[in-house]
Amino acid sequence: MITELMTMAQDAAAHAPAAADAFPLGRGLVAGLAGLGAALGVGMIGSKAAEAVGRNPGAFGNILTMGIIGMALAEGLGIIAFFAVK
């Protein structure tokens, strides 16, 4: 079973350059969507964090920490997608 999976992975890797050449706009589109997704994620996290602090100002430190971690993860996924496209 493992050898079958390895063979399938090698076959897919052999066909990947041909697919990338067939759709030259595909890479740019994927990179743009990755950036859009990261920006939307950071915006949503920021707005919800501000809303949470407005409701409970005493939890500012905890909300700030969770917000920064969430934003870093969203940006990290966007950056990984940019590098995966190239």
C-alpha cells in the first residue's frame, strides 16, 4: 500500500509542471486568494478582539494574547501559500 502511494505521488509530481504551464494565471490567482484569505482572517480576528475588549475590558491581556496568536497563524498560512505557489 505504501509503495502504491509513493508511485501515485511521483506520478502527480511528474504532471504538476505541465499543469502549471497550461494555466499561467493560476499561480497568480492562487497567490491573490491566499493574500485575500489572510487579510480577511486578520481583519476578523481584530474586529472580534476589539468587540470582546469592549464587552469585558478586564480581560484585555488575555484577549490581546489570543488575538496576536490568531493573527500570526492567519498570516503564517498566507505566507506559506505564497511560497507554495512559487
